[in-house]
Amino acid sequence: MTSSRLLLARHGQTSGNVMGILRGADSRHDELTDEGHAQARTLARQIAALNPEAPRVYASTYTRTQQTAAPVAELLGVPVTILDGIQEIDPGDWRGRPYSDLKTSFDELVGPDDSVSFPGGESQRDVADRFEMALNTVLSQPGTPIIVSHGGALISVLIRLLRAPVVDSWRSDRFAQANAGLTELIRTPSGWAFGTWAKDSEQI
Ligand SMILES: O=C(O)[C@@H](CO)OP(=O)(O)O
């Protein structure tokens, strides 16, 4: 039996998010702000209200997703499992640049064949590959996986799962989730589709 429902959340606010700076892997141990902890508690209540069947809570290898997942797991009465492969996209040479550069200098990231790639870092395809591999393991078990991940990683995997155009999706910010945004995907005969989309119910 495999999962037909998938919950994807972004972690709560960090000081890097407040500054609006791409932090990269250096931010592995960044912690949530007080606001971020409050967002995590709200997220936990939102997820519990969805009554996930046999929930399993997963966080990335970064502290901020684990801190966000903790109240979720506590409310659902399950442990947090650390899942490799769902960590944030490596922005490479773009580390330290403001989020606003993703708008003003986005063309620097666009390669041939509808690709988006950070020079010296990872591409959307790299991240979607590793995220999807991690998901395949999780989805092969019964129950409802709840994945707490990151902004760029979630954009990358949503593009893959929903078969969306890569460049247009990044350029339009279509799949960007705010802190503690929650998205529900449902498996249909023709593939994954939105159940609840974060931007329809933003607490942020
Ligand atoms: O790497 C970062 O600086 C941000 C960008 O989205 O990621 P996160 O979602 O982990 O805050």
C-alpha cells in the first residue's frame, strides 16, 4: 500500500528569512525566531485539523525544519524522522545575495533547455532528483507523510511532481511558500494534484 496524500510544509521564520538573504548550507544550524516557533505551533494545529491518517513526520537535516516539525510531531503523537535529500537548494555563488536578486537578476540562473541552476551550487533538477528519491522511500509506506522542508527545495519538487514548466514557475514565484506554509498534494490517476495550496490559506 502506498500513500495517496502528501503534506509539504516550509519551516518557520529564521533570522536569515527576516534579513531576506540567501544563506546556503552555512545556515544548517540556524534556529527559528520566536515568531518562527509560534508559526510552527500554528502549523501543528493546521495539520492536526486535517486529520492525517497514520501520520509520519519528516524534517530535513537542518535545525530549522526539525524545530518546526517538533510541535507537529508532538501534537500528532509521533516522532520526527530526519530525512536526507529534502534539504535546501545550495545557492552556490549566490550565497549571501538578497532574495530580491531572484527577481532582478533571475536571468543569470536560466540555462538552456528550460533549466534553472545556481552557479557553483545546485540546479532545480538536482534538487528535484534528490527530493523525489527521498519521497519515493517515504511514499512506499502506508499513512500520510508530513514533510518539513525549505523554500527552494519545495519549489523544485513541486515543479517536478506537478510537471510544471521550470523557468516560468521560478520566474512567477508560483510555488514559493512563505514560512510555515502548508501544501497538501493528492495522488490522482493522472499524477499529483493540489488538495490545499499554501497560498490559499497563508498564515504568514
Ligand atoms: O536558503 C535560504 O536562505 C532560504 C531561501 O528560501 O531557504 P529556507 O526556506 O530554508 O529559509
